[in-house]
Amino acid sequence: NAGVTQTPKFRVLKTGQSMTLLCAQDMNHEYMYWYRQDPGMGLRLIHYSVGEGTTAKGEVPDGYNVSRLKKQNFLLGLESAAPSQTSVYFCASGRPPGRLDTEAFFGQGTRLTVV
Amino acid sequence: KNQVEQSPQSLIILEGKNCTLQCNYTVSPFSNLRWYKQDTGRGPVSLTIMTFSENTKSNGRYTATLDADTKQSSLHITASQLSDSASYICVVRKQTGANNLFFGTGTRLTVIP
């Protein structure tokens, strides 16, 4: 099992450019999440999805959009990148609350630098 | 407010020594608490899960404790190894709601020879 796979692993963008981060999971999980991790801060939730075709805002959604057209994929888009979006981005997937197996599985991360 | 606080922020210990990391939380209603290990440049990986009824659980050299009354957890690492150098993140899950994971800022552990 590959688990949770993120692409790309590294990217440098110029201010104003756009890009899409792809997350794919092969565990048939209902829930998927996008987080950003900055030095000295815990992981902060950007957007999440509780199922195919549904998305919701997290703690820090501004400047990002997401789509979940297929259950196994969760895309994170930056329409106009800003230096404040320089961060490491993690995708995670898991099962809904109340299920026995509630572990969130994380991808390897995408290190994004906006110059 | 649902919060998770970890201490210390960073820790340096000699190889072979023991250490204990702390996690205090205010998340309610509580479902479970996980300790994750995050190696540099990698995603977090679960070490252990603690549910409301569990007081202690071991995973090799890692032992987690939970006091649900005081809302405190600890992660004890025995006979540390260089490979234990990583960030350890406490994650508390709430019983309800889709956005139900609350993260601590982590403890950065460095084990030196």
C-alpha cells in the first residue's frame, strides 16, 4: 500500500503564480485534510473533505481552494501565490469519528517556497 | 476553546538516557489522543493511541500515559537512540464534528552521542 501520496515534493513559485498540489490515498478513507506546517506552530487545517464532492473550510482557508472530485484524490490550489504561503503542506486521510480505526495518515509533505 | 499544549518545546538528551514529553489539552468531548513522531522532512507517523479508559500503553521503548481527569498525557522514551531525534506531536481527537483533530506544536527531541 502506498498510503497517502503527495505531489510534488518541492516547488518554488513566483509571487502571483498558481499551482495545484495533489493528494492521493489508496485506503478508501472518507475524510481527507490539507494542513500547513510553519516553524513554531502546530499543523493548521486549511480545508477538509468528508466525502467525494464535499469540501469545507478549516482554520486558515484564505488564498486556497480545494476540490474532491474523486474519493481517493484531494487537490489544493493556490490561485495567486503569496510569500506568506511559503510553508510545508501535508495531506492526511482518515475515517469518520465514531469508527474504531480513527488514525489520520499523513503524506510526506510538499515544501513550497514563494519568492 | 479546544487547545493542545506541549512541553518542552525542545529537548536535547544524551544517547541512552530517558526522557518524558508532556501534553495538556482542553479538547472536549474527548475521543482519543495520539502521539505522532515526525522525522525531519517527513509526515507524522502514529506511535500510540490512548482512549478514555486507558492509563498507560507501551510501544517498544515508547510508553504513553493518559490522565483523562486532569487532561494530561505524557510520552516516555526509554534508552534513547539517535534515531529518536524527531518532533513528537500530540494530537487530540474530539468525539464530534468533521473538523475534530487538534494538534500540539510538538516537542523537538535531539539525541546526541
